[in-house]
Amino acid sequence: MREGLFLKMLKYTSHILFSFLRYRVSATPTPQTRCFSTKKITRTTNLNDYFKSQNLSIQQESILEAITKTQSVFISGPAGTGKSFVVSLATELLRRKIYQPSEVFVTASTGVAACALNGQTLHSFAGIGLGEGDKEVLFRKVLKNAKACGRWRTAKALVIDEISMIGCELFEKLEYIARNIRGVAYMNKPWGGIQLIVSGDFFQLPPIVKQKQGFGKEFAFEAMFWNDSFDLQVELTQIFRQTDTEFIDLLQGVRRGRKDEHHLGVLYRCCNELRDSLETVPNLFPRNVDVNRVNEERLRRLGKETFKYIARDSGKNPWKGQLKLGMAPDELEICIDARVMLIKNKDLSAGLVNGAAGTVIDFVEAAGKKHCGICANGLLPKVRFDSGLVAVVNPETWEVVEGDVKLATRTQIPLILAWAVSIHKCQGMTLECLHTDLSRAFGYGMVYVALSRVRSLKGLYLSGFNSSKIKAHPKVLEFYDKSFCS
Ligand SMILES: Nc1ncnc2c1ncn2[C@@H]1O[C@H](COP(=O)(O)OP(=O)(O)OP(=O)(O)O)[C@@H](O)[C@H]1O
């Protein structure tokens, strides 16, 4: 009886404590020169000291504390609030301190997002192929797949990044599989008792769903068990990517589909400021056909000798296939003066980070076997980054890891042509400057994703902009107003 009362009080106190996290606080800009400790978490790490060394915001720290207590958490918030950053720390924490590495599965809705976390797509983890068929059909499909069954049954924690692109139907089907595959003892628990760490911003790119007729629900938050799936739902509010308060306000408005006259004026001015210097600025396009066309045209226009780098892959499908869908291309063709962009963090302190743009200035002999056999002549590109830093870009390896086991790898030069990039591919990136042609923007959230990549208004150039392209889905607005009211 007493124990019941104690548990109730504990639940009530934690409810009060965490309900404050559901409320927004004003976006406070912070300096961007903070550096993070690269210290690894081990079983003996003192977590208070570790959190301090990471310069976490109060909200970020509270999330990690809740995760340490094995709570299931939904981490949301505007672009640049550090959702992915917290997810990476949470993964380390879960693997090194709370569970065994093999009990923690890291997934994302898309190949690009999964590769960024060295994880796998949610579809591959679940063993559901394309996810077609009703929940019972998929459940039986998973039962026939010993490896997928093994994953579901060993999982103690499941990380899902970029949830905005997972549809409601799929979320419900996966919950059903989790609940039914893990044995009778877990049938009454949401997700069969697996601790969920889910992250994403529903104001960003929505799911591409083939709707079952009459289903009527699109977003994962509309799922039957959404609220029961989490002990804590947090909207991070402190923005780290931008520091200029006017730009932060503008982005917050665009995120919620607001067409404030002052902000529209600012955006239309960004259209008028197109200059010659645009030659070197990355162009973000809504559609891949435009991306490929522009990159191809600009490469050929240079008329220089090109060098090809062919990705080297290991492992089996579907993991190998997932790496193909990631950022590193099958074949990278570049030449001197080609505009390129880094697609992996190489040296945070030197600013060699995912999204850093530059120009190829030379090809140099690779020391030792550093070219990893991905280019015929053994030469590696030397790039002058826009920050002024010059670096030879060595091959990097992307991995699909399950626990401590590598399922597949791809080795390639971590560069892509950067005259043009698709808005879908740059979700998650931070860019110093960009030009985006929004004339063919479609759907909800696309304008917001494009604009929020850049650190400041100084670096933003627009064309084809029309205020009707700023759109927030009414259901998303309602969900955020209900769940994180101010
Ligand atoms: N506590 C922090 N202190 C300083 N910088 C931080 C902190 N948290 C995150 N950042 C930095 O802010 C930038 C944006 O973080 P991140 O990409 O994780 O944001 P996000 O919310 O996932 O954005 P998006 O929705 O666009 O993917 C990164 O450069 C990251 O290193």
C-alpha cells in the first residue's frame, strides 16, 4: 500500500518536473565557438562530469538524464536545436553505460540520416521490406526472418531519427510487431517494453506515404500508441545553428507557416541580392533532376581533365544497399576548380565539418595506401575550403553497425559536387551560405528546411520565392500546440 503511494508520488513529482520541459522558452542565441569533449563514455564515467564537458543546454541534459533512467523519449524542436547531437550522445550513453552495445539499435527513416549515425534504416532493422501489407502480414514476414526476429528480441533500446518521415501506419505496424514478437511477458507494454529514443521535427519534411484508402492519418504522432510510447516528450528551444535573433524569429515564423509582412520583406530582399559571387554558392533545389543537371553542366563547362573515385563496398544487402542511398556517391567525378562539399565531419576544431564547401585546387600523391584503391592513379583531391583552410581529402568509411558488429561498409572520398544539392539531402546540414531556387518547392516544410540550413541571413540568397510556398500542416500545428503549449 505504502509502496503504491510512494510510486504514485514519484510519478507525480516526475510529471511536474518533466511537464516544465514541455513548455517552450524563448530561443536564446549562444556563441558558436563552443567545443565538445571527444571523451568516450565508459561504464565508470561520472555522468554529471560528462554532461558538463559537453556544454549541454538544460533541456539537453534533462533528456539524457531521463534516458539514463531508461525512460522513452521523443526529442523534437526547430532545426539547429541539437536533436541529432543529443541522439548521438544518447546512443553512446545507452551502449556504453546502460545496456550492452548489441542491445541498442540505431535507426533513421532515410538512408542519408541513418548513415550519418552509423545506423541502419528503420525498415532494414525491422525486417519488413517495403513495409507493405497489413500489420499481421508484416508480423508473419518478420517471424520468418530469423535475423530480424533476433534484433527485435534482443533490443533493449531503439533509436529512431528523422521521425517526421515515418508515416502513422508504419509507426502503428512496428509497435504491433514489437509488442507481439517479444513474448507474452511484454505484450501489455508499448513497443514490447523496448526503450524508445525518437527524434525529429514534424514541421520539416513529411512522410512520403502511399495511403491506404480511408486510413486518413499521415503523421506518426497520430498513431494510436503515440502518447503511450513515451515517458517524456520535449521540444528543444535553444537554437545553436543561428545566433541572429531576427533570423531566428523569421525561421520560427516560417516553421509555423506564418507570413509576417516584415519577414516576407526580408526574404524578398534576399531575392534581390543575387550577385555574381553566386557562382561559388551551393544551390539547393527541391528536385533531383535539377541537382544532377546543374552539377553535370558546371563540371563539363570547366572543360578540365576529370578524376573518378569509385566507392569500395563490403557486406551484404540490405545494409550495403542502404549505404548506396546515403550521401557518399557510387562514383565521384571531379576536376580542378570543381565546387565540392564535405559530407562527413573530419575535424570539428578546424571547421572541416559536414556541409563545409570549397574548391578543388590540386590532386596529390596519396601517402602510403591512403587512397584505399578507390582511384586508379592513387591521387587524392586537395581542397581549399571557403574558410581558407587547405586540406588533402582522404577516403572515409561509412558503416552500418549493429552493436559492435559491422554489417556493411562503404569507403569513398567524403565529397560531393556542390554547385547543386537537393533539399532532401541537406536536411541535417549546416551551411555558411546557400542559394535556393524555390520555384519548384512542393509540400509542407520544404521552404523551412531549405532556409534553416544557413547560419545567417548574410549567407542566404533566394530565387523563385513566393510566400504561398511557406506551408505548415494544420495537424502538425495542432500537435505542437497541444503537446508543448506555451
Ligand atoms: N549544446 C550545444 N552547444 C553548442 N553547439 C551545439 C549544442 N548542441 C548542438 N550544437 C550544434 O548545433 C548545430 C546543430 O545541431 P544539430 O544538427 O544536432 O541540430 P538538429 O536539431 O538535429 O537540426 P536539424 O533539425 O536541422 O537536423 C551543430 O553544429 C551542433 O554541433
